Amino acid sequence: MTGGIDVITCDSPTCDRPRVTLPTASVQPRAGEGGSKQASLSLAVRRDGRPLIAYLDIRTTASVLLNCRSKVCVQADRIPLTGPSKARPAPALAVDPAGRARLAVWDMQNRRLLLVTCVESTCSASAVGQFEHDPGATELTVDARGRPVIAWLDIKLLLPGWEVRFYTTAVLNR
């Protein structure tokens, strides 16, 4: 285990000769709760084959987008999406038909769900939801018209159990 992100690419669907690369951008995924070695990240691939990787940086605790410059991701741009925070879910990532990275990330300070749109290394963000308790797992996809659809959890610890609220946010004007 290197502590970084390894990218495995294949030249064929059978993946007879996989290629493993470690992007040159400084990356450290955030370890899971309870000291787990498992980290969360999200992967999408643009039409030209270049990967995009969203993850939590273990050193800065910021949500980050890794923008690979080639299909094998030997070089990549590291784009911070949020500031530091003690706890937040990993960002969710999809690519829309125009080739833009669309991400759902959490602004923990203002208790908001943000939709981030990136074209190459330039990103913009807008608030699309709010949470009451603690945000949980987050997933994002785009519909047939290229509009983001985000599914997410808001979790409240109740003794002796949990209350989990499931939300779906369809962003119709972005």
C-alpha cells in the first residue's frame, strides 16, 4: 500500500496487459472511520479516455479533483474543491455529455451540498441543498439531458439507534 492513488489502465476489454501508474500530483486519500485502511474515491472517464478522480485528501481533509492529463494518468492536475473539515463524505463525480466534471461536495461550515462544475482545471460551485445533521453517502449521475441528479443521506444519531433520511436532488437549471 503506497498511501497514494494507483491508476490501472488497459488497452483492451480483456485487460491482458494492465498498466499501473501513480499520478505525479500529490495525492493522499482519506482513510475511513475507525482507522480503516479503506479510502473513498470516485472515478469517471471522459470521452477521450482521460480519467478524473475525486477523493478526500488525508493531509488537508479537503475534497480534491485529480484531472489526469492523459489516459494513463502519469501526470495530473490536483484541484482542491473545498477547504479542510474534520469529517465529510467523499465527493461524488460524473462526467456530463459536454465532457465537464460534475461533482457533489459538502460545505461543512455552511451545512450545504454544493454542485461543482469543472472544465479542465477551472471550477465553479453553487449550493443545491442543505443538511440538518451529518451528511452520509453521496452519489451523482447526469440524466439524458446532461442535468445532475444527486442522491444523498442525512444521518442523525438517536439513542439507541439512527435516523437516516434519503434525499434525491435533481438540478434542473445547470
